[in-house]
Amino acid sequence: MDEVGLTVPPDAGAVSAAELRERVGQHLVFSIGRGATAARLADWRLALSYAIRDRIVVPWFQTAERINAADRKRVYYLSMEFLIGRLLDDAVANLGLESAAREAMAGLGVDYDALVRDEPDAALGNGGLGRLAACFLDSMSAVGVAGLGYGIRYDHGLFRQSFEAGWQAEEAEDWLAQPHPWEFERPEASFPIGFGGSVGPGAGDAGAWHPAETVIAVAYDTPVPGWQGRWVNTLRLWSAKPTREFELQAFNRGDFLGAATPAVLAETISRVLYPDDSTPQGRELRLKQEYFFTAASIRDILQRFERRHGDLAALPDKVAIQLNDTHPAIAGPELIRLLVDERGLAFDAAFDIARGCLHYTNHTLLPEALERWPAELLGRVLPCHLEIVERIDARHARESAAAGRPSDDGTAILGDGEVRMGTLAFVAARRVNGVSALHTRLMQETVFGGLHALHPERIVNQTNGVTPRRWLHGCNPPLRALLQEAIGDGWVADLDRLEALVPLADDAAFRERFAAAKRANKVRLAPWLAEQAGIELAPETLLDVQIKRFHEYKRQLLNLLETVALWNAMRQAPEVDWTPRVKVFGGKAAPGYRMAKLIIKLINDVARTVNDDPAVRGRLQVAFPPNYNVSMAERLIPAADLSEQISTAGLEASGTGNMKLALNGALTVGTLDGANVEIRDRVGEENIFIFGLTAEEVARRRAEGYAPAACIAASPRLAEAVEQIASGRFSPDEPERFRAIVEDLRGHDRFLVCADFEAYWQRQRAIDAAWRDRAAWTRSAVLNVARCGWFSSDRAIRGYAKEIWNAETEF
């Protein structure tokens, strides 16, 4: 793909419906091997996907030629997750081919919308981390950064969630059960990746690592087209293959299972995303996964550099590597190892080169979420790297002392028998960035306070963003059409143009059309919600959504307790004109996260009780559709009226769901946490519902000795809800089922659910009142859309390119 010498006209992406229909028919026969009369929906989808991919390949090659000709600095984005979702509709939209594709498929007698829905949702991520990575790839192509994403091609990815009697059940996702038409296997881009073994002496600073086990990393490339197909970058995913597929001698001895063992062990590495690490075997597998994709990526990066440049000292001028969280933090030691052991550089020179290339995005303020690996485990799996980590740690201590800022145990990479991967990523990086203004400040003050004192220039902020292509233009056709008629379509590539909507918020006719677009999305959602959760969604009902991965700090439990209290209040005062609500929860709990899974069970038990109660019928319903993913988000976000962003202040790094929902006209109820702060500052305090303790107040309450029992006693409605859960009101078959939740609320409540409950309840009742004035509500919704243009991932990527990567943008 580096030197193809192709030339095509500037409008190479353009194609008529008739031409596209012809290409689909050809692919159906020659690529799928199926005649039109026998073709299934999946066959038509594959044929259309190949036909659309044909329009991407030449611009993909051309992009590589332009990068090479200009010798552009390349940006490599390393992430364990890329939550890319379905790709067909996204590619069609980016190429401007939606009308042609619809007409072409209609001419073939195929429902385009059904065909798009047939595409499996790639299960390559869990939550915001993976969705952010996908948005960033889209934006790197949109603004013309020479970018390439690296990750793992998981066979099954994150599990598929279902509910068995209300309990979360996990089963393997099968997104690769059908051919994946967007990828190209690159068997020539394969690297051996070692584990275990021993380290012997080498020449100079080098060591000789003799791995005990080796697997092969094989590349699969997916083109990532930018808006209008002007620039196409690459997502390269690694799949683990055995060095030997099959042990014939074992097979001939009758050991049929043993003959396949090497393949099974190797392929386990790229089998699933986030294997349960509650067992020693699970932890070792996760460490191997992280090293596997990081090592393959670093080798690939060096190989690309060395094809065109001979001086390794120039690596930081031509290469920027972004570590998306701590999962690829081993990149620093790996790059140093390759420079020292295989290319003969001195350790200090190699370290300086590595630190000139590496940059680290932090995504958490929870100390336990900053990965720590037992030194014994790291030394057993990666013995050479543990030695390098020890040398990095010693060098950092010397540097700090020489600068008159001696380090301490809080800034050491090694301590208490563990390797602190967040500290390693920080020490080995040129820049460390937070993902919201509040998060960045708290990083400097808390989790990296000591390191910030040693390196005050290193931490910078780049607030997250979302791509408007998928998260407004693609997922919200009714609003897209209204915006295009009102202000044109320039906002798709320049989201700040949404500011032109501000005067229209006071235009009654525009507000009516805006409300009609929201209503259309709810009407479109209603049959799906009925099928998935047995819920009837009337268009005039307030649709209240909390969709995110399950973690106690995100406080789905606070939302649920308010739901129980509201149910009680409605039953006790049936004469009140209550605002009707449908509350939707969506998200998955990690397989080993017992408390999160217990909360999921409680939500489902409460939902069953509330939805079966005739006293609140038509007033309150609770839905928990299973298997939350990108495609579900694309259904829910355009229809949502209220966005729940209620994490404990000071713990959510940024959030991107909050941005997507506000951009699509949902009002936010939330704490002053993460990017909620910046959303408030941009949309205005009167157009957002803020409640609860601030980050500083949370820290003070904890320092003073927080007593959740006192908060429960002070709130009769909270006390009633907690007692109902404790007494088995929602679990009559097993009254003690939720004892762990109740005991935690009464005795510990680490995430201050009880402390914020009353403020949350009062804010929700203010929301009820606000909903009744639909003109004012719609005005606020319009202003949310108009003022959220800053939260584009295009803006974020331009910031990274200028302030972190020192890389050019084309557009």
C-alpha cells in the first residue's frame, strides 16, 4: 500500500445508483458465489459492502502516497478497544452515497435499512474508551492526520449479554461468524512475539532474551474513510497464530487433542476482550494480550520508519505514538528493548528516543483502575522487560535528584512488589493528557500529584469529543434533515457551525419542527423497545436514559433508588399529575465484577415489580434491554429526552455519552464531573440540571468521616427504598438477595450515593416540572445542540496534533 502509483479523478468516490447496482450484482455472483434468486439478506449486504469498499480502496492508496511523498509525521494510536460498530452505513455516509445505495438496493428489491441492520456489531470494545478510539480514527481521517490505529482482532470480543431470571449471563459474541468484508489480511505483516524464558548477557547495553513460547501476530487492515472520502487511514488489528499449526507426531500417536494444543494456546490470546482476571490464569492472559498487540505494533512502527529513514535519532520527528490508557504502557520498555538489543543503541539514547515518541492518555482517577502487575508475574511472562523497567525506574530517580526534585515511593514505578503501569506510562511519555479540564486538574492534584511536581510541564488537557458523522448525521436522520434545511450541511465537517441555530431556539416554528424530529425518533424506537423490554413508549412520555458500562462510581444505583422512591410516591399520591417516564438502563458489567452484576439483577427485579403494577401504569416504566452496544446507542440517543450523567464528582474522567446525548437534543441531569462541567459552561446553567456534591466537597466529606447511615435516616423516602430492598420487596423468592448492596449503602457507600440522593430527587422533580413546559424544554434542547459543536472529535484531534503530536493536518 506504500507505492501504488494510482491516479484517479477527484470525484472517484462518486457513483450513480445504476453503476452501484451493477457492481453489487457482480459481487453477488463473483465474490459471494450466489445468484439473485437464491441470495439471502446477508449475501446482499456482503455484496453491497464489497461494492462500497471498492470506492474506498483507491483513495486509501492515494492517501498513503501523499503521506509518503510529503514524508509526513505519522501518528500511531494504540488501544485495547476500538468500538467501531457497524461499518456499512458509516462508509456509505462518509462517501456521500446514501441516496445511490438506497436507490440501487431498491432496484434490486432489497430493503436498505434491513440490510444495514443485518451487519454484525463488531464487539471490539466495552465503553467510552473504545468508542473514543473509534471517534478519533474517524476524525484523524476527516482532518487529514497521517494516522494508523493498532489493536487486537478479537475472535469474539466482549461477551454478548443476556438476562437469565434477571441475572447477567455472558456468551461468546460471534461477529466473525460471517465474512468481515471491510478487512484485508496482511500475512506479509507478521511478527513473532515471545513470552517467558530467560535473559542472558549481550553486547554493550544489550541483553539476549530467549523466549520459552512464541506466537505470530498477523495483521488485518481495515480502511477508515474520512468525510467525503478525501483521506483514508487504517485500522490494523492483530490476530494471534501459532508458530506451528499442528503437531503431526502427537496426532499419529493418537493424542488428537494434544496435536492441536499449540494452535489453541496461541489463538487464546486474541480470543476475547478482557478475559476475567479474577484467576491467575486470567491475569496472565490479559498481560499477554497487552504485550502481544503492543509488541507487534512497535515492531511494525519501527519497520515502517526504517524503510525510509536510516537515523534512529530522527524517530521522534517522524513518529508519534499515543497510548490509549495503560493497556499499552509496555510500549516504552518494548521500544527501548528493540533499540538496544536489536539495533545496538545505548540504553540512555534509546530511552530518550522512546520518550520523544510516546504520549499517554489517562482515563481514570481511581487508583485501583491504574493497572498494577505483580513484579513476579511480569518477570515470569516478560523477564527482559522487567529488567528494563527497573532501569527506567532507576534513571528516573537519578534525573529527579539531579534536578533537585528527589522522587519518592509515590513516584516510583516499582513498589510493594508491583509494577505501576500508570507511573511507567507517565515516566516514559513526553506528554500525558487528561480528557476533560476537571480531570486534568485532578490528575495533577491526586493520582499523579507527585509526578506532576517532578514534571510540571508534562500533563496537558485535551477534552474528549465525538464524531458528528456517526453521532448526529448518521444516527439521527430526522434532525439531520432539519439542520440541513435550516443551516446547510457544513456542520458535518465543522461542528462549530451549529452555533447558527442559537437564534432559531426562539423561533416557535423551528421549535415545533425540532420537537417533531425528536418525536419521530421516539416513534421509530417504540417497536424495538417493546420487542426488547416489553415497554410501551408513548411519544409524549419523558424518555430518561442511563447508558454506559456498569461501575459503582457511575451510580446506576442512585438512579435506581430514585426510581423506587418515585414508584412509592406515585402509589401513595395517585391523585398527583405525575410526569410520565420511561427509564432505560443499558450497559454490561465485567464478568468478575460481582457488585455491578448484583445491581443489574436489582434493576431487573425492580423493573419487573414496577412494570407489573397497575397503580403506576402509564406513569412509570423501567426498561433494561440486553447487550448494550453501538447499534443500540444509535437507536436510543436520538430519541432520548434526559441524559443521566450522575457519577460521583471527581471520578468520571470525561464521558462521551454525555456529549452524544446533548448533541442530539437531550438535556443532562448530572453532577459537576468530567466533561459535564464543560457542557454546563457551554450550554448555560439554565439548560442543564446540575445537582450534588462537587469533587472538592466529596473529598471533604470523606476526610471528615462520611456516615451514610445518617444520610439515610435524614431522608424518609431513601430510608423506605433501602428498607424495601433489604426486606425482599423486590426479591420475595430470596429476601436476602441484595444484602451486600444494603450493607454497603448503610455502612460504607464509597461513592456517596446516599449523600447525593436528596439533591438528585429534588432535581428530578424540577425536571418533571420543566417537562410540562414543552416550549421551554424544546428551547433548551435546541440550545444544547447549538452549543455542543465544540465537543467534536475533530476539534480534539486538531488539539492533539498541534499540542501533543506536532503533526500536520491536511484539512
